[in-house]
Amino acid sequence: MLHAEGQWSSDIDRLRQEFSAELSGATTDRALQAVRDKYLSRKGGIVAALMKSVASAPTAERPALGRLANELKSEIEARINEKKERLAEGRPPEGALDVTLPGRLPILGHRHPLTVVRDRMEEIFTRMGFAIVEGPEVEDEWHCFDALNMPAEHPARDMQDTLYLASPMRGDGERDLRTLLRTHTSSIQIRYMQAHKPPIRIVAPGRVYRRDNLDLTHTPMFTQVEGLAVGEGISLSDLKGTLLAFARDMFSATSRVRFRPSFFPYTEPSAEVDISCWQCDGAGCAMCKRTGWLEVGGCGMVHPAVFEAVGYDAEQYTGFAWGIGIERVAILRHQVDDIRLFFENDLRFLEQFPH
């Protein structure tokens, strides 16, 4: 840079024009800071370099050149501060709502997959004419076991299977019947039969509790849908037809039902219920372990001893009952291999299901 005042004045005018153009293009705080650093930085700034040039100019020229450099510096500082204030005025106050931003859709919850399956099962059976009934989860031994033809020595009453609660003391120092968390919803059927006369058709859904360890296929709390029909002339074929209609509505229109002989103290005869695999239509696949069949629950004709316990005439009335696990149906419908996933509330898992 020449050290003549005229040349300096020309160079400063050029710098002033360049600064004005860059200042006009700085529309954010970050861009404005970049302009300030370019011109006013103590290390490497344009004004700082200009000041060093003044020191190397001839002694006689230094006052005039120093005045021109200081005027440029003051002008740049003033204009940068002015631009900074204008940018601040254009910003909304801290915490203010920017109404120009697009709205954010709220995340909507939906029903749990087990609730969806339960509602679907209830819908199917109510269309068949069954009523939905509920009952207490805390039961006594008579409703949960005695009335269902389970003698005191029956394995299902053992402490390893049943979760007993502390029984209150009566005024005479004796304890009432032991209370427990119900192990099945059959106790609801007993209570309903005590209060109603045949004919009856009910399904009793709800939570049940057993002393099981939590693993891939077991949980100490799960849900069941148990059904009961009582009337004159009800037969095993009525039971099979009911469950076949359920399977075809719940799984596949081509589903078939198979009964395998079994034993339950409250039904005679008793059977395990299998349905043909809805994935392969019984041909055999990985889902049904190449057997073509899937187990869904137990069933049978109501034992006469159960009718006697509730005051029904076992010579006049017959009936059938079944029990199906809701988790079991959900596992089969959605091919889930770990029952614990339904209870861990992991949204990555739950959001995969239709609702």
C-alpha cells in the first residue's frame, strides 16, 4: 500500500465499499460475527493490518494516515453494532411461540395387542349369543376349587401352583376359607350359576394368577376367556361346533378343530383343543412344528358334581365349558415366540400390531 494520503484515501474507500457489501449480506448473528472478525480482529483483521502500515509510513505522513485508519475503524464498529441491534430487534423474545412453524402431530396411543385379541374374542362369542360376565380376582377356595370338583388333595391346589393370601380371623378365633388369587375364571362361572337358572350361555374373560416363573412361554399373570353353556340336550357336538365357528372366525375360514382326550376335574369327558395351523392350512410348517396342528386350550362337558355344587339338576341339564388363553391366541395369530414381550411395554414391539 502506498503511503501517500491520496492513495490511502482511495484504498480506504475501496475497503469501505467491500465492507458495506459484506455487511448487507450478513443476515444472521453468525454471519455478522464473521464480518466483524474479518475486519476488526486483532490478529489478521484488515483494520489491524492497516494500523501496522501506518507505523511503517514516513513520519510526516503518519498523523493523516492514522486519522483515516481510525475513522474507518470507528465507522466499521458503529455499523456492526447498529446491524447487531437490528438483528436482535427482528428476533422473537426468548421463549416466544413462533406461529409460522408447522404444527407437530401428537403421538396417538392405541390398544394393546392383548386387548385387541380379547375384544375380538368377545365379539365372536357375543355374536353367538354368549353374554360377557366378570368376577373378583381375589377368590375363596370353594368357588375356585371345591365347587369345581377339585378335592383338597388335587395338585392344582398345591402352594407351588396357587398364590394364597392371608386369611382373616373370625371372632371365634377360627379362620375363614383361605383366599387366593384366582387360578382360572371358572370361579366366575360358579358364581353366575349360583345366581341364575338355566339356560345360560356366558364367557368369562379376565386375569388369572399362578405360581409360575417368567420365561418364554409362562408368566405368573395371564388372561383367559372361559366359556360355559348349560341347558337341556346340550352335547359334545355343540361344543365342537362352537369352537369350530370360533376358530374359523378368529384364524382362518378353512380352520378345522381336533379334540384330544385329556382330564380336567370339572369336565367329563375332557379334551385338549387343537386347530389346524392357519399359516399352512394343516400341511405342516415351522409355526406348527410340522404337525399341522396348534393347541389353543382345554374343554369338555360339565361334570355332574359341578352342577350339584350350584344346585342344578344334573339329570335334567347338561353343559359344556372351555378355556382359551388370550396370550396363546395372540402368539399364534402374530407368530410371537416370547410371551414376555406382551408385558414389557416396549413401543418398538407394540407399535408393530394392527389396532
